[in-house]
Amino acid sequence: MPSNRSAASTPPPAYQPVLVLEEQDHEERFTLPAADQLHNCLAEFAAAVRRGDTGGVEEDDRRRAVVAGTWTWSTW
């Protein structure tokens, strides 16, 4: 694993992904703002724990699907 990556395999905090929209005759590139993904996920998790928020059955099912790799837009 590269040394600039966390054990959770999240992008580096300052990483700015490039969104590429391709059409038949051209493409457009947009650089998205950096988001500290690991920090944001941990902060949201900690806030949910403090609130006692489990997200309910549907949210639990969606999270299991994401972790299992079986998530699709229809399960969102």
C-alpha cells in the first residue's frame, strides 16, 4: 500500500478528483474540491453514535449492501 494512503484505502485528504464527462465529439473535465473522506466518515460515525442513531432497518440494509459489494442505485 502506498505510504500516502490510510489503512482504510481512502484518498489522501487533499486529493482533488477529476470528473470527466465524455460525449461523442468532446470531453469536459472538472476538478472537484478536496474532501477529507476518512475524517468526514469518522466524524459522521461519531455524531451518529452520540445521537444513538442507527439509521433504521432500511439504512442498515443499504450499509450491508455497500460493504458486501452488492449495492446498486436501486438499493439506495
